[in-house]
Amino acid sequence: MKSLFLTALLGIMSFPVGGQTPQKHTAMLADFSAAVEELVESVRPAVVQIEVRIRAPLDGDEGGKTGFLVRRSATGSGVIVDPSGYIVTNAHVVEGARDIDVSVMDKKSTVENEAHKHFTGKVVGLDKETDLAVVKIEAADLATLQFVDSDKLKQGQIVFALGSPLGLQNTLTVGYVSASARQLKADQSVAYIQTDAPINPGNSGGPLLDIEGRIAGINTLILTQGGGSEGIGFAIPANLAKYVYGQLRKEGHIHRGTVGIVAQDITPEMSKALGLNRHPGVIIADVVPHGSAEAAGIEQNDVVLAVDGHVITESRQVQAEVRQHPVGGSIVFDLLRGNQKVQKSVAVLERPNSPLALADLVNGKANLVRELGVLALTLDEKVTPSLPETRRLSGVVVAAIPAEFAALNPGFEPGDLIYSLNKTPVRSLEELRAALAALKPGDAVALLTEHDGTLGYVSTTIE
């Protein structure tokens, strides 16, 4: 595959300005076309179309919500990464879905119009921070694609986007890696692959492929002024997608790690003022008291040279390295302290007071409050270590939002606390369930809740 593709491509690139016969050009183009056809034929059975149905609030004439729920459908894409039916897609494709239909090409079929099988998809887990999700279908012996090492992608590489833009299944577009690590916001740790391969609504969750048909990234968003593709698309790098996939498949959520430092890019002014003689570069602006970095001996004003052997020139690279290390592991920092090089091994700890840690304490249906679309726990000594100081000592804490019931959720987030229902105190999960069971469809509900240390009401109607 690779040799045929490269041979054809190099032949085209060697076209002279003039004086050669059209037949020679035609033959080279034919070789290139055949290489692309062969590539697509080999990869498309592993790329799926995902159709989701959700229940969403109906918008009124004035742009507000009417209080009515309507069924809506949308399409996206996904890529099979395990022959037993595990699929990687975007979180925004399946978030809040009541029903998920996955259309898979039947690799044994020779009839184009009958070459797809449909499966019911189940969300294994999703992660909003990276916009990735894992969906499982009950199938076997499926075609799969492998992840490439996205750290080795180079600007100018040819890439292919395969997916279902605007519902048009198995659509191929071709382009280049416009930038191998594009950070869209200064405080955003994810650095996307930027590509000019046309990406449109429906491509989300599909793969960005290299010339060997490996997953270079997961297509996720575009920058546009007119609403369509303008040649500025972005994909989540394969290395990050592979890590998140493993975590979601294993535990259904992501444990966020921290080492207790604040890394900052060195500006030319900073370099001159601090006598660093280094730009670009990264400096440790803060070491969190009592954190693992402080315990390891990292100091403020240390310059970061490398993390786990990877050369560091931007602060977002430090964040990315920490993110891709499992909680409980360690990470090696190569530092410059004055004129001396030092190396420190730092433990990766879970972010303090992380509501995601609550998800480890729930047990599926045993903790499901279906009327509210949440998994919940009684606020007790097992739960409080995962929470900041709470306003009250008893109540119910939201541990997770199961994707299959997310459409019923009136707005809760993991870590929110529920203290009363229609002025009746709620001191345990059992009391919350009993209070909800006493209501009938159409009854109004006002729940006194705590979110980020502030009390307020969340209202809904029992369906």
C-alpha cells in the first residue's frame, strides 16, 4: 500500500513544466488514483455512520424554551478500533442520545446498496474535556483501524478524512496536515491537528488517516465564517484519542492527573528580565504547596527542558504529557536550575476534590435516579473526601451523568448536591427516590441544590 502510493505520488511530483507527452502524465495520474482507491477500499469497512435520536426542548417563536420536548436526530461518524465492536467517536455526537444506530459496512457483501448492517450502540463512556466517546455494538470479527504515533506527524503530510458529512455515508476528502499541533486557546491543553481536508457536519467522530490507512486523529471541529468547510478543520491527535479510549473502555470515565505545578511560556521580555537567555521555552511559575512536584524537589523558576524524554518548548506540552499519564504513575522532568541541569521524578496524583472520583463509587442501576437522569450517592464519609467543603452535612450528591439517560437531566453536573425536593428535606438516596416515587407525570419539581459552593433551585417536570 505505502510503496504504491508513494511511487505514484513521487511520479506526479516529478512532472516537468512542459515538453513531456500527455500519455506519461496520464499513466502517473492513473497510478496515483489507483493507490487512493486501494487505500479507501481497505479502510472504509472500519468507518461507521452513527445516527442518534435525542429528546430536546422545543424552541418558541421568541427563541425561548416552550417546555415541550421533541425528538430530534443527527448523524456523525466513528471508527472501529476493536473487532468485538468498540468504536471511537466524538462526545458531542452521542451526548444525550436516547437511541444510537450504528451503520457498519458488511465487508463480505458485494452489493453496494445492501452493504450495510445496523446495530444498536451503547455508550461505554464519554469525556467532554477531550470531546471523545466510546460506543459498543454487539458484533464480532469487524474490520478495524490502528492508531499511528501522532507525535511524528509533520506539516505537509497527505491525509484523508473519511466519514458521513451531512449524512452522506463513506465520503472521502483529501488534504494536508496544515499544522501538526494547533492550540486554539491559550489556556487549552489540547493541541489539535489542523488540516485542509474538507470536514463538514457529520464528519465528527470519523478518522483522519495517513497514507497507510492508520488513524492520525479523530475529526472534531471546523473554523468557519459561512457555516461550511473553509479548509480549516481540526482533529484530536491519535495519541490522545488512544489514551482516552483505553481509559473510557476500562472505567467509563477519565481520571485527571496533576503534579502540582503551573507551567508558563517564556516570552522574549521574560527571558531578558530573568536572565534566562531562552525563547521559546517553559518556566515553572508556581509549585503548589504540599503537591507531588514540591515533594519531588521541583522549584519555582526551574526551566523545563524535557518531560519523559520529550523536548518541551511550550507550556501546553507539559499539560499534555501530564494528561496522558495514569494517576498513580510517575513522570520525569528534566530541568535547568540556574546553570545546573537536574532531573526529578514526580508522582501523578488525581486532581483534588475531583467529582469524577465519585463515579468509582457508583454501581449502575443501584445508584440510578432515572427521573433526573443521574447516578447519585448518599452524602457520607465515603463521599466527602471527593468534594470540597459542603454547605450541609446530609443530602445526595450527583456522581455521574449516564449518557443513555442524559436527556432527562435538568442540568445537574457531577459533584452537585441535592438537599430538598419541593421543600421536603432529602437526607439520603433512599429519601430522594421515595419523594420522586410519590409524584406523578406532569408534577412540577423544585430541588434545592449546591453547585460550586452556591445554593440554588433546579426545576423540572416529571415525565
